[in-house]
Amino acid sequence: MTQANIILDRVVLVKVDANIYGARKKLKKEDLVLADGSKLPPEDLASLGSKRLLDPDKLTVFNRLKKEAERICLRVGTRFLGGFAVPVESAAGITAELERIALDFAAAKTEFLAGYDAAVTDWVVRHPEFAGIIEQAVDSVEFVSTRLSFDYLVVSVALPESLPEKEIERLDSKIGSLSEQMFHEIAVDANLLVEQSLLGKEQVTRSALRPIKRIRDKLDGLGFLDHRVAPVVSTIDDLLARIPNKGAIEGSLLQEILATAMLLADPDKTRRHGEGLLAEQQPVVEAVEINETVEHAEPEPAAVATLVIAEAASDSTDFTDLFDGIFDDEIETESVTTASDDWAVKVLLDKSQVDVATDVDKAIQPDVQSDRVAVTADGDDEEAEDSDQDYWF
């Protein structure tokens, strides 16, 4: 099964179909009163524009409901094929909210049609000198009713087997771009958070975290689109777990929130951050596996086992080779991070490195920890201390 088929099996396509009456008509030459000697430009040079038939505020409710429906779909999904790709497990919740919007739209339509004639009359009274061009362009209530509707459709998408190869490749390309679209939408939301709620603030309330929580939930639901999403979600979870239940958020914690939001506001840096965290996870797994191997290989008492390990570490070339390169990936990642000019990436990677170092220390048995330090690269403690200083700004 191809990656495209795997993704399509995990999502449904939600199409929102909202038609809203524009209450506009194209201006005609006879609608305009020209001064003596004046003339209109030719049609291939300029258009006459349009005229409103009633107060546009009367239609605001319909536009609001349409945008609300789109926000609901974007909360857990991403734009795809003119609709929204939504995780299968979230489809039921989305349809329930869209059904509510459909009912609200129908109620607003009934109210609007009931007051349509009065709205047109009021518009004529407000513009008496143009009453003629308004009245001659007014649509009937029956026509307006056909131009106001809201509906939605939920369908599954699959790759057809009978399509030409080029068509399948085109659809594969569209499916492959889903993760790129997702990161773009996340960046838009994160940038709004930075601009509206975080920049220039010495402290914020917990309500400022709502956009980050929405971003986290969206990334978590669409994590199957890109393997780099999972570590980014873990970074956000770690941040949210340290937010106090009461009181203002300020100081170093606020700075970390700002750094996280700035990171999410850049799609490329968000992907690179996920890659960096994935690369750092591998050394931890190897260290734990080696520790377990040594522990099971020596079933003797703890004191004897410690002696055997120490001798093997000093005398056996083969055993020492097991430790070579364990932390190379981590050291390499740290050097790449140090070379980066991005402040937000540096803050979050430094924090991640401290957590990884702590996990490694916990994984090593107390009896063999001193021998393990002698084998690994020197200077880890100093690097961890430097990371703490960078992290707390």
C-alpha cells in the first residue's frame, strides 16, 4: 500500500457548500447621470462596478456562519481538494457542529426573507436620489430564497485503479502536499498568537494559551501526515504541563511560550525542529539497550557484576567498541543547533537536550554509572549546565 493510500484511509473529505445572496447588481450606463460633456470610458478599459440593493449588514450573519463552519473544519483538518481533509475519528464531531450551523443558517434565512421587503424600502429611503435605479433592480423574495443555502457533504477519497498513470501521479502530488498545507495553517495561527497576544507583553493570562492548545490538538490529529509532527506535539505537551493552574504567566515561562509560538509560526523551522528531536531520541534508546544487555549477561551478584564490567571496559577492545558513537548523533545535533541563528529553535532544542541527558542518567544503573562516564565523551556536564543557562535566558 502506498503512502497516499495510507493517508486517504485515515481521512474523510468534508465539503462545505454555503451560498449567500450578494444583494448587488451590475451598474448600467443609464443608471449614471453625467455632467455636460462627460463620457464613460469604453467597457474594455473600465467596468462600471455594481450597486447595492439593500444594507450589506443584513447579510453579515450568513457570512459569519460560513466562516464558522470553515474554522470548525480547520480546527482538526486541513484544506484539500476544495474542502477539508479531516481525520476519520473526528468526522462525527465535525458533522454534529456543521448540522448546528445548518440549523442556525436556516433560521437566519427565514428571518431575513421575512424582512426583505422592509430592508429594500429602508435602503431606498436612505438613498432617495437613486431610488429609481434601486427599485428597478430589486429581486423577488422567491429568487432571493434560492440564493441562500447551506449544506455539507462528507465523503471518502480513494485512488482509482483505472486512471492513467499521469493522473494518479497528479493526485499523489496533491496528497503529498497535505503536510505542507497543514504546517502553513499552523504557522498562520501561531503568527496571529505572537502578534496579538505575546509580543511586548511582560505577563499573560491562561487564555493566551488557547491558540497553542488548538494548534497542539490539530497537529496531534494529523500527525500521520508527517513523522516530524509527533516530537513537536511532545514539546508543546511538556510546555503546557508546566503552566501554573492559577495566576499570571511571566518570566522565563512566558519567554518559552513566545519561543514556541515563534517556532510554530515558521513551517520550515517547525519541520527542522521535529527532525532534530527525532535524531536525539536514538542515542537514548541505544544506551538503555546496552545497559540491559550487560545486566542480563552477568547473572551473578551485584558486587561481582560491577567488577566484571569494569575489567571488560578497560581490557576488552570489543566491549569498548560497543560504546563508540553512542552519543555522536546528540553531539552532532548540538553543533548544528549552535550554528542556527534562530532564537526560538535554540531555546527549545536546549531544553530538549537537558531532558534527554536526564533520561540517560536515569537509565544507567548506579553500580555501573562511574564506568560508563569514563567511556563516554568528556564535558557532558558542562554542556548541560550551559544548556540550562541558555534555556532560562
